[in-house]
Amino acid sequence: MDKILTVTDVAEVLKVKEITVREMFREKRLRAFKMGKAWRTTEVMLQEDIAALARGEMPAAAPDPASKNDPPKALPAKRGRKPRVEKLEVDPDTITSPPKKEKVDDLQQLLF
């Protein structure tokens, strides 16, 4: 069985900060998987990924634990969230400004 490494272990091997390792996991520059909320990788996967990066390649995709033969589970409905509204794209050339009204000073109007 491969040795499982934590973010701290990987940071020590790569001589970088832990936040950098997490960023590399999120951006899939290094293969990893989550156990709960914590990132993990194996020693073999890390060695392969370092070799791929040294060759200028992206590492192969990490194994997807959800790709088992089980049917996908339905996500529970989230309560209290507003529905997402799509942003309306507007062409700036089609926008016209409203006609300008003459500004009349109230004091000047009272005097005349």
C-alpha cells in the first residue's frame, strides 16, 4: 500500500508553504484527493507528478472516487438560497443617454 501524505508532508518535500501545496491541488497541478476536508496524496502519485512537471507536462488526472459503478447520489436541496440570476449583457454602443434637462437654480427662479 502506498504511503499517504498530508499537505504538510508535501510542503516539506517540495520546500514550499502549505498554502502553495493546497493551491497546486486545487489547480490540479498535483494530483490529490480529499478525506473529509483535508487534502491527501500518495508518495507514488507525488513522485509521478513531480516527474511530469519536470518534463513540462500536466500530471494525469487523479482517480475520481465518485466514478465507481454506483449511480450518482442526488444532492440534498439547499434551503434558504435565492435562485441564481443570469447577468444581462449589454452592448455599450446601444445605450443612449437620456436627454439633458436645463438645470435652473431654485434661488434664481425665485428672484425673477
